[in-house]
Amino acid sequence: MARFASTGPTQRQLRVSEQVRHAVSQVLQRGDVRDDTLENAVIAISEVRMSPDLKIATCFVSPIGATDSDGVIGALNKNSKFIRGRAATYLKQMKYMPEFRFRIDTSFDNYAKIDALLRKPEVTRDLADDDEDDGGDPNPGDVPGHDGND
């Protein structure tokens, strides 16, 4: 049994993952990678997750406006060692340069599905009913009987 229960990434993992995200973004923004698939795509790196030993960086990528997102991910993974070498100039403070792995980011699709569900007429009707049930009080968490005038 583990001595300490891990509930999520450590502060160090979060800090390093943000630095790696910036470094990979800089490399891709400069256009150093010579690949036809990557030159024609706008790529957003939404999140980077570091392994506990900081040796593997999983980059979640959203190709914007690209029709073949799997091709973009394949091209990024094919050029990951080159990107790693170029990102090393931005990450000089790290003892070990992490290995980059690129994955498609589906969180935007999930947000769109949730937004579509919330915009359905049945849900908006239910939400409107909830607003009428609270008595019209704009601040329902306030102290009862206190109108804010002193």
C-alpha cells in the first residue's frame, strides 16, 4: 500500500507542465518543424501533463481548422524528437529533457456537447422554473431579514 495517497499532480508537476507547454508552443509558433501537415495547420496546445518523474510530457493538442487531426497528431509524434531538441533551449533549467507524446484534445468537443445539452428547450424551461421558485431574491445566500441598508 502506498504511503501517501496521490490525489493529483504535484505543484512541481503543474509548474513544469506549464513551462513545457510554453516551450512547445514557441517551437511550433516559430515554424521550425518542416512538415507539410504541420505547416498548413494552426495548432493549439491546451494542456501538458507531466509524469511523476518529469520524464514524459503528454501534450494535448487541438488542430484548429485542420480536416485531418489524426494526421497532425501523427506528424507531431513523428517529429517529437526534433521538437524536444528545439524545446531544450527554452527548458535549460531542467535536469532531464522530457520525452514528448502528443494526443488529441477532446475536451472542446465535450464542452460543446454540454453546451448543446444546456441549450435544449427542456433544460432551459427547467432552469427558468428554478429561477421563479427562489422568490425573485437576487442574492439568495444573504442573511435572512437583512436588506443591506445600514
